[in-house]
Amino acid sequence: MNAIILLFLIGIVFLAFEVVVPGAVMGILGGCAMIIGCVIAFSRYGLSGGVTAVAAGVILVALTMYVEFVLLPRTRTGKKIFLRSAVTATSQPPPADAAEVVGKDAEAITVLAPSGYVLCGGKRYEAFCQDGHAAKGTKLRVTAVDYLTLKVTKT
């Protein structure tokens, strides 16, 4: 009986630390300890002892999860551990609003072969020339915005 209780306690402690330790190692070890405890209960005490151990294990895991995910986040320490806001930023803003630049004139400030940089409305943008090569200073027209580049053609 002591081995079963010890394995359950070890399992619960590992499952509790799973919240703060990165990776799944602690959770896997905790789950294995709980399962081994249940197997020992089945082998030593038969079906009724095993079922009782499984029920106790399920109740302990549910109680641990409730404490970790409902009660702990409300504490001062939990507020430091748990993420409470989402990151809504993007790593790269779009180069331009399509409505602002499509159809506007641009000037190649580098050679476009077929990619390079253009000046459109006083701002510098990376561009792709659909006509292939465009020399520096070539007058271009913006036809589309494609992800992070402008699509341009010669005028």
C-alpha cells in the first residue's frame, strides 16, 4: 500500500511541476508513476483494489488540474507565471495599403532585375518589375501589392 501511495504522490508532484517546467518530461513521468501505482494496486489487491486506485488517481489528477489552472492563476505568484495577454503584433507590417499605391506612378531608385527598390509617393518600397529588367530612374506604374513587395510595370 505504501508503494502505491508513494507512486501517486510522486505522480501528482511531477504533474504539478509540469505547469512551470518547459517540455513534457515531468508530465510523462508523473503519468507513468500514476499508472505504475494503478498496476501495482491491480496486482496486489485484485479488481476492486485496482478500480479504487484508478478512481483515486483520476480524482487526484482532476483536483491537481483544478488547483493549477483555476486557483493558481488568481494568486500573486500565478499571475507572474501564467500568460494573461495575447501577442497581436505582426513581425513585418505590410509595405503599403493597396488602395494607396495601386495605379500610382513610381520611379526605380535601384536597378530592378526584376526585383529592386522604387520610390512611390515619397516612400521607398521593395518592388518586382513584371516586365523584367528596369534601369535606375525608369518611370513605373504600381499594379498590385503582393505580400511584402509592390508589383510594377513600365509606363
